[in-house]
Amino acid sequence: MPSIEYSPIALEDLQRIRDNISAIWGEAAAKIILKKITSDISRLKQHPVSGVDLGKIIDVQTDYRYLFSEKNYVFYYLEFDKVRIAI
């Protein structure tokens, strides 16, 4: 089973999402939404190719895939035994 690794930019994006949601709808809503996003990302451990192949959408060869979670796109790619979350 592959491990999940977040890029520094991905971690910053998650923090920004949390801050924005917290400012508008409160801390409780931010926790719920971040938990859903991180749960969706965690499912990539068992199903790493479950996201959409980005190359099929943009018509350019790429190793990136994406999934849509709570109105946010999560871009990632597979590297050996890791799922690397890019943004």
C-alpha cells in the first residue's frame, strides 16, 4: 500500500482552505470540511489511480491525476510506493 506525501504547497493550500472556511462559516465547519478532504486523500492509499487522469482532460501527456473533494481539486501523482499530493 502506498504512503501519502504532501508537498509544502499542498499543506499551505489546506491551511488556506481551513482559514477561509473558518472565517466565513466558523471553526466547526472548517474541521468538518478539512476532515472530508483529508479522508478523500487517504483513500488514495488503497485506490491510487481512482482520480481522473489529467492528461485526458488537457490533452497533454502528464503523470498527474486529480480528484474533486468539497469544491476543491486535489492534484497528485504516483511515484513508486508514494502518492504525492502536489496541490
